[in-house]
Amino acid sequence: MSSQPYPPDPRYRQPPNQVPYNERPYGADDDTVKTSRGDGVYSQAQRDSYVDPAGNRVENREEVYVDQNLQRANMRFWITRVVYYILAVLEVILGLRFIFRLLGASQGNDFVMFLYNLSHVFVGPFNGIFNDQALGHSVFEISTIVAMLVYALVAWGIVSLGRVVFAPNYTGRQSSTTMRRRNLS
């Protein structure tokens, strides 16, 4: 069984004098070094070397590093970007609603009605907290401003929670474990 994550390309034909990788010939060397530290960093280095039938020494080295703190930082970054993106879209919709209502935009316009219907879902829970001030067709909607502030605070809270949950995990101690395997068959 090959250690490759995918099957070999059928278009590539192996030269007749080369031994397949998973069949180690006489004199094959395999060194695997696994290292782990207490701060969430794991690494594995593997070195293979063998002499092919043509007499050439073939060496292959692979190193893999896994840093759990880096993975946690990536998750924090992803949460922050997604939450702030959703907040920005919502704030733009609510801001347009506030401006259109303040300037007395015609409710006969399809875009204005679409915007009012879309944003009503987000402003609805805050209607009735304060009285909206009306001057003719213009309305100063305090409920829209309150909704914008509350949604900004909720987004800030979610991002802060993500920073706490996915904070770096540093322990007070550091240890290192190394395992070596050598196959001389």
C-alpha cells in the first residue's frame, strides 16, 4: 500500500530499471522521527533512502508540522471575518432604510418597498421602544438606530466569545517526546 493520498497517474510509466517506491530493495533505509511538545506543536519527519538497480542513491524527506495554536488562531480569524461581514451587510441595509425613511422616499418604488420589507424583519423587534418622529413624509426612525446598535453589540459579543473560546493554549510546562524507527530490512 502506497503512502500517497492518491493513486499514481496511469499516464506515467515507471522506467523498467526502477523499483516501485512501496517495494523497498536491498539496502533500504527508513528513518521516522516524531516530536511533540507540550504547547500543542507536533512534528513528524520521515526520511527514506535506497539504492535503485542502476546504482543511484535515492532519498526522500517529508516533514509535517501541526500547530494547534495556529489552528485556533485560524478559527478565530474565520469567525471574526464572517461575523463582521454579516454585520456590515446588515448595517448597510438598516442604514439605507434609515436614510430612505428620513428623506421620505416614495413607497411606490419597488426597490424602496423591497428594502423596507427586507429590513422590517430586523427592525420589528425594536419597534415601539421609542416613538418615531414624523414630519410629513419624513420619519426619523429611532428604532432603526437602536437596531443597528444592538446588532453591532451582538456581533462584538460573538467575536469576543470566539476569541475566548479559541484563545491560544499555553501550558506552564514544555516537554518533548521523540520516537525514532529504523528499518534495516
